Amino acid sequence: MRLTVAPTPISRFRRLRKSASLRALAQETTLSVNDLIWPVFVRDGNNLREPIASMPGVERRSVDQVVRAAEEAAELGIPALCLFPYTDPAKRTEDCAEAWNPDNLANRAIRAIKAAVPEIAVMTDVALDPYNAHGHDGLVQDGCILNDETIEALVKMSLAQAESGADILGPSDMMDGRIGAMRAALEAAGHKDVAIMSYAAKYASAFYGPFRDAVGATAALKGDKKTYQMNPANSDEAMRLIERDLAEGADMVMVKPGMAYLDIIHRAKTIFGAPTYAYQVSGEYAMIKAAAQNGWIDGERVMLESLMAFRRAGCDGVLTYFAPEAARAIRDGRA
């Protein structure tokens, strides 16, 4: 589209920046609490909130404290939580069987949240890394990440989460064909209304470090994830992956990480028009927090600016550890 702009003084863009009210009238993109999904880390124990050093302000919470987080989210108007378990190392095995245990941390937390705060949507992570002795998202044999065998495990994991009451499943493993297998299994088991938000374009990124600390996968991980996560140099491939996942039954798609991949988000939303999300990952969060703690930036303003960038790029929502802070800023009129 070609734009023709009248010359100054006929056209003065500063006229609509003169006051807060005029700026509000001319604002093209908005950020609301409805755009936020809050990722929360779950651990064993009771009445425990354990700080994560590499993610200032973020904690691992016992199930009862995750319920408190859900209650806080409901009070703030945040529509959804996403659960990530910190599994006891003794339960991390080569076959990853704890992943589909009906009484594992994630499934207990789902049931507890839905019993106490049923209006909150609960999203889960579908990947084997929190349960894997090797720290990988898939089953490992002779150093190779197995695709089809991993899908069988992911299907069992998905069914256990759906039966526990999950509203949204978030497959983050990047195995080929897992969306179709999950959707078919959910339909066959009667879980027709369980949504899938596919991590359709998940890159092999260096921004994930603090998250791996949070779920305890850093020490276990052997090698890297470049054989199944995307090459950060590729954009067209992301579109093919998103198209495939939508065709296989994904209801929503995600790009991960977020801020370094705004071009991918924009292309995905423009081409497909499907509900599109980004994950503002642990490294992005930690950088903003660290810079703010050192007094180098205004932390709240940068947080809100970063979230607005996702919305401007085309996101329908953002998974962000800033969710409660952002919700308060929006509620109090600072956004």
C-alpha cells in the first residue's frame, strides 16, 4: 500500500501527540489484561515459595501456593495460567513415565486450580524435558532424539492432562506430527473441547537458560536441542510449520522466543490469521529485570513497551512472567 502524506504545515503529526487524551484517541494498538498468560513453576512440598535466582521475582511454588497464584490471577483479571513442573530428579528417567502419571505435579496442580478457581483457564506444557534423565524434550536412544516414539509418550501425557482438567495443551517439544496424533487421541477419548496451543515455531535459542534452571533441566541436559528446535536463521520454515500444525488440529499457534522474533509473529498473523501468541521467555524477562535492578532502565516502562511490541506485531496474547506486574499497571492506569 502506497501512502501519500501532505507536507508540513498541512500535515503536523505532533498535533495528535499534544496531550494524553489526543494520544489515546490516536493510539493504534492496545494492551489489556486479557492479553496475558502467566507461566507458573510447580514444585513438591507444602506452603513453599522458592525464589529462582536467575529470574528475579519468579518462584517455584508448591501446589497450594499455585492455587494462591490462580486466585491472584483471578483477582487481577488474568485469564490463564500455564504450569511448568520442577520434578524431583529421582523421578526423571529414560522412559519419562512420570510425564503421564495422573498424580504428577502438573496434574495435581491442574485439579487443585480447577477445584478452587474454575474460571481460570489452565494451560499445560507437553514435553518430556522435566521428566527426562537426559534433559531433552524427547526420548533419547544412542544420543539421538526419537521422533515417533516420543509422540506416543506425548499422547499419553496429553490424555493425562486433559483428564485432570486442563483447558489448553501446549506441546513445546517440536516433534514432527505430534499435533495430529494428540488431536486424534483427544477426540477419541471424548476430550473434544480441549484446545491445543502449538509451539509451532520454537527456535533453538540461547534465551532459555533461566527457564532450564527453573525446571531443573540445566544439569541433566546432554548436548543441545538443535536437531528438533528451529534454526534462528529461518523464517519461511516457520510458516510451513505453522501451516502444518494448524492443518493437524492446533487451535492456536505460538512463536518462541518473542522479542527477537517479532518478524515471525507478524508474518504468521498476516498469512494465517489464526490466534497467534508469543512466549516472552525467561532470558528476555531476566534481562529486563536485571537492567531495572541496576537502575539502567525504567523496568515498568520497558516491560509495558515490550508487551505492546508483541501486540503491535500481531499477537493475540503473550505468555509472560510479567503478567501480574503488567495486570496491576493496567488496572492502576499506568499502562
